[in-house]
Amino acid sequence: MPDSFEIFLNENTADLQVFRIILTVFLVRVVGADPPTAKAQLQGLKKTVMDAIGRIEVDPKLLPGSQRMKEMTAMRAEKFFLELEEVVSETLNRMGLSGDS
């Protein structure tokens, strides 16, 4: 029988996977709707997200590890955007468009 911490971790991991899948599918639809601007739109989204992460206020006195959490959030966002860039390139290639521009 799983303990409450394992259930908590599994539920959060499942939620994150759902959000990743939804965002990826949404992005593929954006590519299909306007292929010439897909990469620019992705870069704009990335900039907006990274700027928002940069504005996260941390106060180690109130929340120990908050600076580390902010840094980890930025690292994970960068990694996820690399994955999304691959998806966009693959989608453009399947459409017969250059994914390397």
C-alpha cells in the first residue's frame, strides 16, 4: 500500500505530465495554424516565461531554499523549451518546411 508521500509525489508528477502534454499539443496546433511564425512565437513565449521566472521574489528567511527553487525553476524551464523547440522543428519538417531557420 503506498504511503501518503508516495501518493502526493505520484499525483504531482501526473499533474506535471498532463500540463506538459497540453502545452506541447497546443504548441503543435499553433505551428499548424501559422507555420511561418511558429519559431518566433515559441521564442516570444520562452522570453515571457523566463522573464516571469526572473521576477520571482525570493526570501530565504521566510522560505528556506527559495533561491534554489527559483534557480531550479529556470533550469527546468530552459530544458522544457529545448524539448519544445525540437517538437516545433520536427513538426515544421513533417509539414515540408525548414525547421532550421
